[in-house]
Amino acid sequence: MAKEKKAFPLRLDPDIHRALEQWAADEFRSVNGHIEFLLREALGKAGRLKKTNQMDNNEGK
């Protein structure tokens, strides 16, 4: 069974949001999906999140 995702509001500076929109579009992701990707990558590099099979499958996308 898939894990349910936690929803929460996020306030961003408009310039940051515009940059994320462009970056996400360049990577063929939604802004939300790209933010999650970036957070997973940073958490993994910091040793704060265990690597899962799903993360392995999403690398390179």
C-alpha cells in the first residue's frame, strides 16, 4: 500500500517560486514534485533520510 503524503502550506518568496517553476519545468516535474525531489536529495546527502527503493527508482529522472 502506498504511503499517504502529508500536505502543508508553504510560503515562498515570489522570485524563489518563479525559479522553482522554471527549474521544475526544465526537469519535466511539477513544482511540488521538484521541491520534494530536492528535499529528498538534500536529506539523503546529509544522512537524515534512509534511501529507499522508490528513491533509487526516481534517480536520474
